[in-house]
Amino acid sequence: MFARTDDAFYDDVLLVDERESFLGLITTQTLFKVQNALLRANINDLVDKEQEIRSKNEQMETDLRMAMELQQALMSFNYSRFCDDKRELQFSHRYRPASMVGGDFFFISRISDSCTGVFICDVMGHGVRSGLITSMLRALIEALGPRAAEPDFLLAELNHELASILRQIDTTLYVTAVYCTIDAATGQLRVANAGHPSPLHLVSESGRCVRCAPQITKGALSSAFYPRHAIKPRQ
């Protein structure tokens, strides 16, 4: 049956199936060749998968960089200056996000010739989802137009729209925000807060610091009221 010597017989490997039924014999040399071929096939498969993962990661990083650039483009880095005979209104910021795209966002908008609106928010979580919410909030603010002059009204409208959208997608997501308007002609600052860290108003003449109390977060309720605080010049 086998045309090999007795010494060569022990170089064979017995092949059986799962039920231990005899299937045949294979030489160790042939077995090594089969195993090497299978190993090379597995290595090639791993290399292909690694290349596929690398390509997807590169595409994801490209998309994240584009999302970051778009999000930063929506922020106000070029500020308008307002001044009259007595005072000049200037803005500056320091923005250091924790990730490429996130929920930290600010927007400074020109409401009228003398009035400016400052919106700061923090969307729960990080990543593209939070970035999309900030873009949506920016669009909602611009859609309000001149009505954005009232901080309490703006936060209430944003909360209503955000809660409506979250109900449609059946998800839980919270946003804290603070919005204030500053009138360069009168020097009056009006502010409303929706759960954000309390803004501080430091009056240079007296050194007095005014803290505005936080309110409930946006998106938690479909209807909410955000009290407006007014700070008069040299108060």
C-alpha cells in the first residue's frame, strides 16, 4: 500500500477527521509546505486588512480636519469694533479645544451699529456629533436676526428648537450656554445664562465683580425661561 521503507514511515503524519476517522497520511515535508502556504495566506490577509484600516483611518482624519476647519470658520476670529465719543468696545479670546472637533463653541455677532451679541456654549460630549450641534446653534442664532438683541428670548428660542430636534432623533444631549449683548453707545450689558459657568463682569473703575447665576441647561425641557440680567455702565 505504501511504497516507502520502515524508516521513512515515521516521517508521515496521520490525518483524521473530527470523529477520529482515518483520512490518510501526509509526509512532514508536504505538511510543512501546506502550513507555510496557509501562513503566507494569513499574513497576506492581515496585510490587506491593515492597509484597509490605515486607509479608513486616514480618511477619518481627513474628515475630522475638515470638520475642525469648518467649525473654526463658524467662530468669530475677526471682531468688529464699536466706539463713540466716550468708549470703545473690543473683543479677544483664547480658544484651546480638547480635541479636533468638539462641543466648545463661541460666536460674536453684530446686531446693530452699536450692539454686539456674544454667545458661548458647551455641548455634552466630544467629536463630530457635538460639532454638528454647535453648527446648528450657529445657524439658529443667525436665523433669529434682530431678535437676537434679547438674551432671554434667544436662549428660550434655542432651547425650544434644540428640544424639538432631540425628540425627533430620540436621544439625550445637553447644552450649557450663556449669551450677552453689549451696547457700545450706552455701555449696558444684558446677559442670560442656561447652565453655563457664571460669567463675570469686572468694572475697572471700582474693581467690583458681578456674577450672574446659572439657570437650567438647554435641551432639558421643551419650554424654559432664562432670566435676563442687566448691568449698567459704571455700576
